[in-house]
Amino acid sequence: MSAIKHLLHISAAKEKVYNALTTTEGLANWWTVQTSGESRPSGILEFRFGEMGYNKMKVTELKPNELVRWECIDGPQDWIGTTISFQLDENDKKTRVRFEHAGWKEANDFFGACSFSWGRYLESLRQLCQTGKGEAFGSEGYRK
């Protein structure tokens, strides 16, 4: 099994980052504007990317200001059954985010493209938390 991993630091409080990861408004401002669902344990979140497709995530774990974990239950075949986690802690007066998208059956071209896209969206998360404006898919600031 393969995993996509990224580590980044955000100049914002853990509470602000956690809010961006656990509210539909926050998620819609850094990942995709077409975000819906309930971000609570066992809740289902749906992320749509226009004609490109969608992902449905089951919220499997929430630890306030520390951890967000989802399991993909519908979407691209390679994503189904994978898990996505965001671990938060404080480091040098910043929020350190350890991101992992685990459980990939193979590190194929789609895996590589998703790794690149995750890097881009995590930068959007950083911008949202630091400046108040992210570059979510479908937003005015989104660059194709």
C-alpha cells in the first residue's frame, strides 16, 4: 500500500486550521466550493469537482485542534477505501500539519497526479488560514 504525505506549517492558530478542516464553509474555501454534508463522527462529506467527479468521505475521527480523519466511501475507484488524515500540533509558534492520504493499492500515474493536487490544495489551506482567502476548486481565484 502507498501513501501520499505532506508536511506544512501555517502561521495561524490550531483552532483556525481545525475549523477550516471541519466545517463545510472552511472546506469550501480551500478544497472545492461544491462541498456539502456533515462534519461530525460518522457524518458524510461530499466534495464535487464539476465535470471531473466527486468524492464522498465518512468522518471517522475528530479530535478538536489535533486530528481529522476521513475514509473515502465513494468517488474514483483508486480512492475508495483510502483514508485521509490531518494531524495538527504546534511548532515554532505555527500550526504544523501532517497530511496523509493512505491505503492506495498502487503508486500509479493517478496517485502521482493526486499527490501534486494535494500539495496545491494544502497551499490553498495555508493561504485561507493566513490571509482569509484560499484557492478552492471553482472559486474566483482558482487557476486551472
